[in-house]
Amino acid sequence: MSKGGDGHDVLMDLGRERPQVPVRARNMSPIVPRASIAGRALVAVVAIMTFLASITTGAVLLINASAAEWQSEVASEITIQVRPVAGRDLERDVTAVAAAAREHPGILDVRPYTKEESGKLLEPWLGSGLSLDDLPIPRMIVARAAPGTRLDLEGLRSRVTQLAPSTSVDDHRAWIDRMRSMTNATVFAGIGVLALVIIATIISVSFATRGAMAANRPIVEVLHFVGASDRYIANHFLRHFLRLGLRGGVIGCVAAMLMFGFSESIANWFSGTPVGDQFAALLGTFSLRPSGYLVLAGQTVLIAAVTAWASRRTLFATLDEID
């Protein structure tokens, strides 16, 4: 070992085939190399996993928001159907039923459909251009209730059937129950995908930690045998993989946020087309609320924490093998 003058670092002799480097530089070098092929691969894996998790979470949030709007709109409407019966004046029955619905407590608006409007409701199934004059097409009446009001449906049914025996009242409760079941199934599917993403992340980090330990095993063994505690060594790996997890998580989360941010503009390009209309009916405006972006950011922090936790557990298991 040679000494330098004032203001110069002490040099450590690493052998004839290696140049002399300052001792302070050796002491400041990290145990785990910051830039490595395995580290970049892990960043890519975490970014992809975070992107998939963010897309899944965002889709679940969009579907839940749209389903809540659908249920709110449908729950506030009641459909009254008056079927034509021989010997009765259908127009008179429709007028009497609409008047009775307007007088029912809790109903704000009543709109009876004309014969032409009722016929147009059948066009998606029968097509256009058909003469429906000879068909017994029922007349529809849509009643809108005040938000949060519990209507006396039995009383309304009893009243309208007295006026027109062929009348039926539908509060869409069965449709709402099916929609709620579909929404719950979507949420469970999203949770399942997130669980698979977290499991895949844990497995990837575990293999990456073992690879880093194998590449730096001589250094870790020397530190271990000279008295360095497992916690000291683990903290270096923890900080290393936490940085990798945060870097990959931020990349994947930002990519997902940009996708959702531009999704509304992309949807406008396809507006008016059958595909665009179907997706708009399913997911609404395609745009996440501000709370949705906060959820994606929190999910990114969670994935980074899982990355660090998996690395720490794998490291302690490997250090136990060294003992």
C-alpha cells in the first residue's frame, strides 16, 4: 500500500493485474451493483407487471362507475306496459294509466310512448320498413321517480290494473340484480389478476435476489464472516431492490395513466361506429376520475414494497444457508 501527500487519497494495491484505486472509492462502492443486466431485466418485469395491474384496476374502476350510473338511472325509472285487448280502447287505457301514474306519490314525470315510438322499439329485432299495423304491439309508459324514493309498487300495480287489466309494471329489479352480480364478478376477476401479478412479481424478485446473491456471494460471505450483521447486508439489498421496484413501478404506472388519459380522445375517433358505441355504452367516457389515478399511484407503491419485501425474505433465507 502506498501513501500520497496531503490532499491525496490513500491507494490500495489490488495486485499487478489491477490498477490501484483509492480506498475511499472502494469503501463507497455498493455491495450490489446498481447497473446490471439482471437489474434492468427486473425493472422491465416490474414495469410490465405494474402496467398490467394498472390496466386491470383502471378497467374495474371504469366498469364499476358505469354500472353505478346504470343502476342509478334504471332504478329511478319504472316501465308500464299496456297490452292491447280485444273489445277495449287501447288509447283510452294508455291515457287513464298515465294519469293514474302521475297522481302516484313519488313519481315526478310520466311519458307515454306513441304507437310509432313503441313500434320503433322493435326495430333492433324485426328490422325497419315492416308494417306493424296488424301486430298487437303493446304501448309503453315510462315513469321517472324521485331519487331515493321508495315507491309503493304494489299500490301502483293495483291501481293501474283496475283501470286496464292488461297492464304490467316493471321496476327493473331483476335487471339491476343481474347487473350487480356482473359488477361483483368483474371486481373478483380484477382482484384475481392483481393477485397473480403480485405472485409473479414475488417470484421474479426472488430469482433476481438469488442471482444478485450468487454474483456477489464472495463479498457477502466476507462481510458476513468479519462480523457484519444480516440486517446490515439486508438493508443494502433492500434499498437496491426498492429502487428497482419504484423505477419499474413508476414506468408501468405512468404508461397506464397516459393510456387512460388519451383513451377518451381515442374513443372520440371511433364515435359513431358500432364498435365505438358499444364500448362507450360499456365503459362510459373511458376516462378515470382523479381518485382512480390516486389508486394507481398507491398500487405502484404497493408493488415496490412487495418487491423490497420479497428481496428481504429471500436474502435472509440465503444468509441462513451461508451460516
